[in-house]
Amino acid sequence: MLIGVNLSSNTRIYRRFRSPNPLKKGAQDSSSPFFKGSVYAIFDQKKVLQFVGYSRDVYLSLKQHLVRQPQQCYWVKVQTIERPSRTVLENIENAWIAENGSVPSGNRDNKEKWTHP
């Protein structure tokens, strides 16, 4: 079930991360929009932003974050980009962090816990 609002045709906010499949069916399929490039935000159970990142395979990235930081992964916001470039993805990532008002701990002090095994 989708919680929150539909910001645009390619942005979804607050989808339950711990549901059997937090993304659309077929997210593992390489023709899925989740393989085109996505920016994603991970929130804890209280909807406090924990990490913002970008990936060309958001499904795999989210699975890895769930393994590395299971207690911090509860909600997810994803925006897929049709023609991604590093600049576009970084600009969206930075805008989401700025919108939050502070840098989430997963993007500063605890970044290694989120990004390395």
C-alpha cells in the first residue's frame, strides 16, 4: 500500500520498506524503470530521514541497505530518472537533503555503515 502523496509520475514517497516487495512488481527485471537511475531516501519507523543516495539499480541498493542497517530502514522514497546523469542524480540528492533541513546521519558520520559491507 502506498502511503503519502504522488509527487509526480516518477516519484513515490513513503512506501513501506519492510513489505515483501517494497517496490513495484518486476523491479528485478532489467527493463524496469528502477534500472534507469534513481534517487532514493530511506526513513526510519518515525519517518525521520536516515540516508539519501542514488543508483542505477535501486532495487539492489535498497536490499543492501536493509542488510547493513535493518533498524533504520522502514520507509522509502524513490524518484526514477529517464535519462540519468551523475549531475542530475546528485542535484536531486542534494535538494532532498536541503529540503530535510539537515544532513541525515547516513550521509555524514555513519556513511560507511550505509555504503560499505
